[in-house]
Amino acid sequence: MSEELKTYSQAAQQLGAAVNANCTDSYEAQVIKKKVLESYNSWAHSIYDRSFLNWGLWNKKIAREYEKLQFNFSALCPYQDIYSQLLLYYLIRPLIKLKYFNKRLLEIGCGNGIGLKMNSALLRTEYALGIDLVHKLVRNAENNFYSKGLVSYLQADAEALPLGDASFDIITNVESSHLYPRLEYFFSEVGRVLAPGGYFCYADIHTDAKQQAQRLERFVASRKDLQIIQKKNITRLVQASIYRRIIVAEKKFYQMAISLFGSDPEVLNKELASLAQAMGISFLPWWKIWVKTEELRPIAKAARNNQYWGGKKLFFYYLIQKV
């Protein structure tokens, strides 16, 4: 029996419920995870199977640093802009500067797998594993980026990793944990799987409902074997990426929407708003949300006037070491 796929806007609505959910029992957590899985499975059937699934980052200095590495990203995918690449680079930037190479890398929430493939090359890893809850995304990753003995992917739950203690030297997680219903389970699994001396590179969108950064700091404070090495507010860098993708390149954004949803005005108008929200339009300062394309003006107006779904606009970055 074929699975029933949701529209882009239906999937986005379900994810909104997951963002606001904090669970205390396993049954409720499984219900939330099922909704997340259904939503991303539907999106995975509609987007390009090598797409990044993050908001990206933009900063000239960081872009120049990344260019000096002379990484041939086009070998992985010829169609991506620079912004998601820079967010993934920023995540592991301190480790590259430390020359923390030839290690075992785990990405939790790997999506289509392209970020793991990129960072495994930049870190010259001994082995890299990507984990995601969504079967379709894992299949995309395996089909496109699997390399025997070097890079592989596994469908699994971030709150219950099927991995041995101290089995990875680097763990990354970007723009994913705001969907986890029991955040402390995730942090505990990271602490268990991370090897002594290893690093946890963590970045996400703050939500008032989840308070991930505050909960991470409480978790680290409760452990004698973890310490915060870096803590940064990268909100403006992420906003710069969103602004360039949606506002500066508004015509390209609109054409992308047509390629995803078709040109029927009724369908397009409904789905376009969800796409803009998923790509972060309401995370921008309201005074930056102005467009010239007539079809996008109602969406821009709504984003200026409506309350941002996450509460405080904050995108954080942490580098944690296990000692």
C-alpha cells in the first residue's frame, strides 16, 4: 500500500505542533516523532534529493576562509548556493583550525546526507555516519553519498541511538533539535556516544517552547566530563543568508516555488506562504521583509505583521568537549 503524502503546507503545520511540544512520557513523544517523520517524508518526495535542509549562513570573512580550503563542492552537487555550505563549515570550523583530522564523525539529523559528505571530506575523517529519523531522507543519502567503509547512513532516533559508548570523536547536530520532543534524552545520548577528548558541534534555532540552549547548559553543568569551549550567537549571520535567499533573490525564490508547486494561483498562493516560512522569512527583522514581486507581497506583509513562531529570534552555536 502506497504512503499518503501531505502537501507542503500540511507538513509545515504538523511540524509547527512538534516545535511546541515538550513531552514527559514515551507515548506522547512517539506521536510527535510520527508527525515529524510524516512531514519530512512528504517534503523529501518533493524536493531535490541532494538539497540541504537548513537556513544557511552568510558572512564575507567566513566565505573567504571557506574558499581558501578549495573544496570542490560541485562534485557533490552542482545546484546549491553557498549559504548552507557556510553553515556546515561554521559548525566544524574550530576543528579544522585545530586540525582535528582522521577521526570518527557522527551527524545526528543528517537529512539528505550532503552535509555529512561535505564535512567528512573537510575533516578527512576515518569514518562518518549520518543518522536521521526519516527513511526517505536516509535512502536519498545512501543512494547519493554512500562510500563503503568511509561514509554511511542509518535510520535511527536521536533520543535512542543504536551506537556503542564512546564510539565517535565528533558529533554534529544542526537545525534539528527544535523538533525533538525529549531534548534531555538527546543530550544524554550525545554524552554517551561521544568519546573522551571528542567534540559536540551544535547549532539550532532557539524556540521559547524548547529553550534548547538553556537546557544544554544545565545538562553540561550536571556532568563532570563535559565543558563548553565556545558559545556564540550567530543570529545575524543566519538572517543574512535568509535575506539573500528570499528578499535579494526574490525572483529566483518565486520561480523555485513554481517548480515545486506548479503555476495554479490557488495552490501556489497557499503553498508559497509555507515555503517562505520554512525558509525562515519570519526570522528576519520585520523592516527587512520588503519585496517587489507582486505575488510575494501578501506573504511579506504577513511575515512583517505576524508574531514569529519561535518567540525570541536567536540562532545559537555551541562547541562542547568531553574531557
